[in-house]
Amino acid sequence: MDYNHKEIEQRWQKAWKENKTYKTEIDSSKPKFYVLDMFPYPSGAGLHVGHPLGYIASDIYSRYKRLKGFNVLHPMGYDSYGLPAEQYAIQTGQHPEKTTNENIARYREQLDKIGFCYDWDREIRTCDPEYYRWTQWAFIRMFKSYYDKNTDKAESIEKLIENFEKRGTKGINAACGKELIFTAEEWYNMSEKEKSDTLMNYRIAYLGNTMVNWCPQLGTVLANDEVSEGLSIRGGYPVEQKLMYQWCLRVSAYAQRLLDGLETLDWTESLKETQRNWIGRSEGAEMHFKVVDSDVDLEIFTTRADTIFGVTFMVLAPESKYVDLVTTAEQRKAVEDYRNVVKHKTERERQIEKKVSGVFTGAYAVNPLNGKEIPIWVSDYVLVGYGTGAIMAVPAHDSRDYAFARHFDLPIIPLIEGADVSEESFDAKEGKMINSDGGELNLNGMEVKAAIARTKQFIEEKGIGKVKVNYRLRDAIFSRQRYWGEPFPVYYKDDIPYTLDESELPLLLPEVDKYLPTETGEPPLGRAKNWKTKEGYRLELNTMPGFAGSSAYYLRYMDPHNSEALVSKEADEYWRNVDLYVGGTEHATGHLIYSRFWNKFLYDLGVVCEQEPFRKLINQGMIQGRSNFVYRIKDTNTFVSFGLKKDYDVTPIHVDVNIVSNDILDIDRFRAWRPEFADAEFILEDGKYVCGYAVEKMSKSMFNVVNPDDIVERYGADTLRLYEMFLGPIEQSKPWDTNGIDGVNRFLRRLWALFYRGDQFLIDDSKPSADSLKSLHKLIKKVSIDIENFSYNTSVSAFMICVNELTQQKCRSREIYDSLLVVLAPFAPHITEELYHALGHSTSVVDAHWPEWNEEYLKESKVTYAISFNGKARFNLEIDVNTPREEIERMAVEHEQSQRWIEGKTIRKIIVVPGKIVNIVIG
RNA sequence: GCGCAUGUGGCGUAAUUGGCAGCCGCGUCAGACUUAGGAUCUGAUGCCUUCGGGCGUGGGGGUUCGAGUCCCUUCAUGCGCACCA
């Protein structure tokens, strides 16, 4: 009987499915363990070999934990709302649901072939109404909540209203758009609309006029993490800034908690650092500058309060509300012109140009510390969205201010001793202060850090400003002018938004005739006919963004069929949070921030019992493509082999990697590949055509996509699983290279050969030899430690070594193989299941127990000593562990005598550190 | 510019965490078996060598009896953030 991977894998996959081997239920008698993969967006291209890398790693861990006695939750689902399906729908008119379902079916088929231990009864899809009703539900709860900075958590908006009714804004300390002050009476006198607008200033899900990233080509707004360098991540289209009335989530209210929470997480330092950067906490001060001949008070933010005596001008963001307030009549036109120019520049143009530009407002502000009058300018290097949208410019110690001052010939006052500011600014926060005597506040001679602290203290005392912490993290823009997403459970009555009652959920996504905006420019939902309406009132036409559905999906897996709640108390308290989350690092500033925010919000509500959703996170590396090239001699149909191409003028052409093996081209298949190559000629080296290669992104256009189905077909799922793990450390990005896969496949065949020779079953009940026990226990120890550390690649090596040793030893003992199969089972579930049953077990190997290793079997008989004389290391000696020290000394001296210099000298002292060092003092 | 990683044979990688650098696999070479091999098995394989040995973990320096591993410095590559005051 040969190792027939196809037959074995199909048979066991069927058996697992029929027996529901991987079904998981709450079981309070066992400790829980929750292993989660980032669920995929089911794209039309299907899975390539890069996708399963993380899934295999988490599958191994799940199976391992189960063998260790844990009750393991390991679910899978689909992030099924998204732009590609909709773009496809626009082009073809096909309903995105149809293509999505087809893609999901294809994904499922591919996933099943790899033999994962998912509990498919828990599958979820974000576009399933029974799922997205809970996305809508959470939105309603956010709408009905505000963030109370006193209790430092989200609270019911009713509590805020009660306060307004009793005391107005007095005593309110809440996260909000702008600080409002009104009395209970004023609140009472507000119209419904005014009240609604006022509450919007506080709600966690709110409608706001915000500067958004507008992508004209995609026809929608994008979140900050969906834009990179002024281009949309999806599609790479230019993105411009636009003021729009949009739904937003007040993520910024959670900035500090999101930052603090990182400390409790077992994530890589680099990922935490990425999030810290994204949150961008900076401690500084807010200060007020009076404007000359005006009652306007400019509020600015600075982290360098110490440089106050070096301020030579002020700068406002072009969009700042201060601009209109301070600009003089003479300068009005110039300022307006400048604002227009800036407005029509896209974010990308602004970034590429990086030219200094700006205009004087005509107004002057007064430095509150020395009374000096300084000009107020407008420039687009100041961002309206950060701080107060206005800065005090200190050209001597800020490179941007410096460039601006140089360009417009504004004065530069150095404030730090020894700093040469003739060529560039001195930005470092170090050195002794000079030129900083303002009478009451004198910073001269102080170190920068002390000066910052002193200035902050001073301005607080004098009421000129206050200490302030700013965050770079912005509120998330939550509306998309798109069809294929969750509808908002919102309707408008007299222009005032209201949420649907929770009992009315889910609000189903309606059918539309086209997936394009309406003629009047409304989002596609404006085309909905017969949509459920609320007493004839208008429903919200935007849909939610992609991250809405993925923000709490890990909770739904705990209790996927619950129609009463997102997750029951019981399920939440049992499964709590994800113990191990495996996925790509590209979600660092998107999903992984939103999910944490969403979870913290639900925590505040008392819906979930853990503050953080993902306890440990592993970022699997990307698998890149390894493209192959053939080299065509210019203007011919002749191709020259890689090693000879330097003698010709050639054009490299991508060739399908599937007709290349170990960089050798299959010439017949190449000729058949494309009609224009049918009569191709070849210049060969050693009778072969050798292709060149390059590492690139895996993509269709480079013909370097390797489909896991093909690998499974040829080598089997177990080989694929082992090989993907063998490729290198899981976190590392690496090119897919099929060149080494035969080695892994050979290992499985060797394992099989230990059990069967032809039809003869070789295993018996003989007693294992000491050598075999040592080989086995070495393996158990290595793999146990490796899995805990996610070093799967070295585990695969360990399996190979063990099988080689057992082959050499001609080991036939059932006792050895029983344990070996259990340890290998997480990596190669099919072959181990088959062989485990062959050993006479009637239960599945997944229900076995992980074996413990016994150190007794591993004891080394020899130990290495480093021998040194008079502290000078000479050589190492491998000596039997039980050798007495006199014997070690004798061996050492004997060995050294061949070196002669020791002759005639006497030994004075010998220091022996067991198993380490022997130092022999002679003289 | 700032931050975080990573540099080891022809290639992917490993090194009990300071103790014989290169395990395991690919590739290559030699041999065995075979009608045949893109099958299987065995052995060799870091580099140089005058065959004594010498040199080797991006470069330079340091600590140590001993450094791929720790410290300083420098170079290269990858990733993240980026007019964030």
C-alpha cells in the first residue's frame, strides 16, 4: 500500500464533516481557548498559496491546544461587504450578493481541501441580515451614548440630557466636537432641531461637518486608513479634501484608553508602536494670543512652550475659522485667492509640491509673555484638523517654520545656546536657553526640558493657557456613498435624524435597479423601490464602511445564532476574548483600532466582560510571488536561456510559473501556452532552458499565482501544510518557492514507509529501544516548545530528524508511533488520522492527549568543558558526565602537553564549573 | 526626517539564548538499484589551502577564557508614520 494522499485526505475530510469532529460547545469543565483568523474578503480571484499561511498556523495551534485538553473555539467566516463586489456589479449589473456568494462557495471549497478544523456551524457573513442587525444595533447604541470624561466611559445620552435640563452644560465634562456653554433655560428654549444639533456634538455616533477624504473615482468618502499618500488604497485613485456632512464615530474619545490598553497586550512591539504612532499622543500646552485691534483670541497648541520668546509670527490653517475673523480689508482678496488655490489642490498635490506658500492676513497678534506684536499668516503647512488649526511659529527651532520664515524673509531668533540657525533650524529638545527673559518669566540658562515645564506652569498660573494633551487619532468617518454595505438604521423627520427601534432590526438592504448614484447625486440607495420606510419619512441613504462589520465579528462567533443579543452573557463570560489572533499587519491602523474601540464601547455598556478583544496577536508575513522570465531576442521569436542572455539583446517576458519547474522551462507547454509562442525557437544551456526569476507581488498579471488546489492535487494537503510552515518563521515575508516542496513530501512518504512495506504492516508491540525513546522524547520536547513559540519551521525539521532516526533504528514499536502521530497530527492531520487508526485506535487522533516528554530519556552522556590555563582559553573537551574532577584535570593536562609550553610547570589550582569551564592555574 | 524590524553557505533557514557556526530541507556532485527516471536508497557538499593549516555570521571597534548572540559605531535592505506644531 502506497501513500495515497488523495484518497486518504478525501476520506477523512468527509468523516470529519459527517461526525462534526470540530463542533465546539461551551463546556465549563474545560479551560477555553479562542483561536481566530482574520476572516477573508472573498475576492473573485480565489485563494492563492499566500492566504492559507496564517490559517495553517492557527489551525496547528488550535489542534495542539485541543490535544492539551482545552476547549478550543476556532471559527471562520467572511467579510463579505466591500468595494470589489460592488465595482463588479456596476460593470456587469450582477447583484453583488450573487458574486459574493459564488466567491464564498469557491473559498469554502478551497479551504476545505486544506483540512482545517473550523467549526463551520459558527460561520458568519457580514452581509447576512442576521449578522448585520447587530452591527446596526451597535450603531444605535453609539448614537444613544456620549463619552463622559469624568467616569471615563461611554454613558447613556439620557444622562447628558438630564444634566442639560437641570444645569445646562454646567458640570459636563464630555468628549465633544466643540466646547459649548449654555444654561438649563437656554436648553429648554431650544427647538427640536437645535437640541438635536446640540446632542450631535456629544454622541459617539454623530453627524458632523467634517473634512473628509473624498474619492471622485470611487464616488465615496474614505477613512484615513483607507488612504495612503493621497491615493485610495483600493484602486489607487486620487483623494481630495472636502467638507461633508457625514456620520462619524467618536473614536478620538477613546484615544487614551486605546493607548493604555496596548500595555496589556501580547502583540509585537512594532505593531503596538504603529498604533501608538497612529494615536499620536503629544503633551503640550494651549496658549492664547490676543489679536491687535480686535477681540479675537487666537488659541494655539504647542509642545514647545519654552520657545515662546522666539515666536516671530503666527500661522493659521487656510480652513481655520480664525482666518475670516482676523483678516484685514486690504488683505482679504489675497487671502481669499490663496484659500481658493489650496482648496482645489488634492491632498496628493499638496504633499508632492511641498513648496512653501502662504499669505499675510494683515493682522497682528500679541505675544502674551513679552507684549511683542507679531504678524499673522495663513499657510497650508498648518493642518486644520490637528490641535487648534493655528500655531505660534518659532523658526529658529522648527524646520517647517524655518522654511517659511526664510521664504517670506521673517525674523529668526535663536533661543538655545550654541545653536547655529544660519542654515537650518535646531529642532532638538536639548541645550541651555538664551534670549528668553520676559521679566516675570526668565528661562535663560535653563535646560530645554526644565524650561518647557516651567513655562507650562507659568502660563497656567497666569491664565494665558493650559496644559493640554493632543492626539493625532481622528474620529472615524462612517458613511459611504455606496450600495454594498450595511444600511444605517436611521430615518429623518424634519431634517432631524432618529434611529429605528431595536425591535425593527435588521433594516434590510433594499434592491436597486443600478448600483450607481441617482441622477440627483444621491447614493445608490436613493434608487431603492418599495424600501421599508418609517411612517413615510426618509431613510438614511448612506451605508456603513467595510470596517463596521469586522469590528465585532469575533464576538458573534461565540454565539452565532442568538436572535436576542449580539452575544449572550453566558457565551461571553465563557469565551471572553480571543486568545490568539492571526492575521496580516496591514490592519494595524484600521480594523485593529476600530475593533478595539468597538469592544471598549461594548465594555462600557456592560455587553462584554473584557476590555481588549485580542489578547495575543501574530502577524503572519506576506507570501510574495516568485515570477519566472524567459528572454526573447529582440525582433525574433527565439528565446535564450538565462545563463546565455548576456550575449544578446533580449526582452524579459513573464512566463507562467506553472509551466516552469525548478526554474527549468517546460518547452512543450510553453509552446502550447500562447499562440504566438507556438513556433518559438530556443537557445539552450546543457540541453535545458533556464528561466530567470524575480520576487514580486503575487498577481495574475505576473503569471506567478500559485493556487493551493494545484499543490493539494499533486502533493496533498498535509504536504502543503508542512511545506508552508517549513518555509521559514511565520512572521517573515517570503517568496513562494515550490523548489523545496519535494523534500517535505518525501518526509511524509518516509513516515508512511515506517508503517507499510507494500501491503505488509510493520508495526508491532515490541519494546522500544533506548535510542528510539530518546528520538521520540527529543521530538516531543522540541515540538511542544516550538508550538508555544510559533516556531513551526523548526518543528518540521524536528519531525524529519525523528523519522530519519527511527528509520535508521528500524523501530517498529507501536508505543513510539502512538505518540509520534499525536505530535504530528496538528501539522498533518490527514496522514496521522489514517495511521492512528491503522495502529488500532477507534477514536480520532484529535481526541488523543498530547504526550509529555520525559527528561530521563534525554540525558546526555557527555558534556563539553571549556579548558583554560591561567584564564586563557585553550580548547574544549567532551567528557563523560560522571567523570571525577581529578580525571578531568588529568585529561586536560595530557591534552595540553602536546603544546609543550606547559612542560615542567606545576599545577597550582583547578577551578571546575560543572558542565562549563575548567580553569587550570599553573606556574 | 522620525520610529520599528532584519542582515549567517549557491538558496530557504537553524544554533540548547554567551559554549564545537551552518541542524533540517532544496540544489549540486559521486555512487547503488533500474529497460527507463522529474522514482527510490547511500555518501559528500561554507570558503581558501602549498594539506601543516588558515579564513569565515554586512563593515569597524569593544566586553569576555569564549560573541552569530551582549555594548558602541557604521553601512545596507524592508516595513510603518510623516508638514501632527
